[in-house]
Amino acid sequence: MTDGYFTVSGLLKVMSELYDVVAITDHNVVTVPHPLQLQGLPEDFLILKGVEVTFPQLHIICIEPSVFNMGVVGLIRSAEVSYIAHPSFSFLTPEMCLEICEKEGLDGVEVYNSDFVNFEDTVGLSENYNLYAGDDLHIHSQLGTSWIEMNVDSITKEEVLEKLKSGDFEVFRKEMETLKY
């Protein structure tokens, strides 16, 4: 909502048709849907809370943070899973990502998203850190362009978070359709 064209309820309706699980990671705001925004969604659709912490030259995705009143560092460190978002947008090299992940205890680095894609020179990253994909939704054509697939016994928060943290998933990306104005 901070830089896109979606309402929470509209986004969740569309996302529930594409995915079984979604993490809402708005910029610098933990978005927790109101119960009215959840009406009409499948009962087994899992919504993870999160935030995209935005620094001038670094964005960090935090999924399921537990501390909200201890500043940015507390928020990042309390997250169940944390990743560097769109490193190519931030002009980060794989070496820089490794250093940041190691220093800050982050779980991985985004390799695909809908706009800033193909962090291609991942030498050294995949051996040490998880590489994830995710829609970085700002406009409708970005829906369903990058995603993660994982095998789970049941769609529970605990099992999904465990797989996200361990890297037990595959990443996918499809080309966006050209926008026509």
C-alpha cells in the first residue's frame, strides 16, 4: 500500500487465487489485515505478517517479526526470517550481500522479483545463503511474476517459516507482459 495501487482486501483476493501463502511486507509498516479484509478468502490461505525495512541503499524483508518497539535493529533481529530485498536495485554485489548477511544474521538474498530481476552473479551466495523470489508488487502486471514453491505436509506458519529459513524451496520467475499505455 505504501507505493502500490492495491487495497489490502483486493490484493489478498487476487493473491489467494495464485498462492497458498503470502507475506505482506509493506515499506516500514507491519500490515496486519483487519478481519473484514479477510472475508471471502479460503480458510486455508495463510497470511504471514512482515515488513520491508527501507534504508536509503538497502531494503530488508522481515517475516513474522515479534518486536515492534525496540527500533529497526530489534525489528530485524526479531524476525523469524529476514532477507535482503532486490540487491540489484540497491547496487549490491554478491560479496556485499554475503558480508551483510553474515554481519546482520540475515537468512538470504532475493534473486528474482517482478522489477529488479536476475541477480545473476550469485557466485558464493547459493552455497552460503538462501536465494528467494517474490513479487514486489507496485502495479497489476507484476502479480504472479516471481514466487517460491515448497513441499509441506500442511500449510502451517511454523512449517512454512522453517522451510523459508532453511532454504528448502525452489524459486521461479516468469516474464512480465509488456505494459501498454
